[in-house]
Amino acid sequence: MSINLDQIDELRKRANVSYGDAKNALEETGGNIIEALIYLEKQNKIKPEENTCCKNNFLKTLKSIIKKANGTKLIIKKNDVVVLNVCVTIAIIISIIAPPLVIALLIFCLITNHKIRIRKKNSEDSEVNRIFDKMAVVANKVTTKITKNFKTE
């Protein structure tokens, strides 16, 4: 019996073996796929399927998040002059590496009335900007109270 490529492909798919192993097993068993599977099993050549589905989904998701973050910008302005303009990916990496520095920079920006914005690729504002605006209002109130107290003393 002649062995064709479809039989080899089918055996490879089911047993997760190389072309050579699949061809040899089919030759040994006269082209019978079931017998070839048993033959490969007895020789301990059948490899378990790798569960790459979860790995691929995780990597695809991570890749899309990074791509989206690269297109999103963190912009810090003072009187309409851009002080800092970096992609969110870099901002996240710096936040992970040096959180105290980021917190200090955020407080400094709020106290000195810098405007913090997250701008998406299509130039639309992010929902986070409302939170930054509220934080800026509170910081402005606190700084004006503190400066009034220093002036009265």
C-alpha cells in the first residue's frame, strides 16, 4: 500500500510526531493510521500536545495593550507649554521602577498648577483627565489656603 501525504499529516496531527516518524510508523503498519498510532505509542514517540492556546492569548492581549499604550500619551503642561510628553508605556515602566519619584512628581505638578492629560492616539481625551482635573482643583484650594496662612503670619 502506498502512503500519501494526507495520511502522514493526519498521523502527525494526532500523535504530534515528526514527518519521518509518521512515515516510518505508517510503513511499518501498512498505512493503517490506528495501527501506526499504537506502534508510535509502544515506542513512546507520541508527544503530548502543547497548550499554546493560553500562551498565545496572553501574549496577544499583552501585545495589544502595549500597542495601545504606545499610542497613548501622557502630557504635562504649564500655561499651555508642554513640559513632558511621553507614551504611557514609558510612564508605566517608570512608575514600576520608581514609584516614590512618580508620586512626588505628581504632587509637585498638582501643587504648581501643571495640567496633566492622557491623550489617546486619535487625540481624544481619556476619562482619567476628569480625575486629574478634580485633583488639580483640590490641590489648588489647598495651596491657596496654605499661602494665605503664610501671608497672615
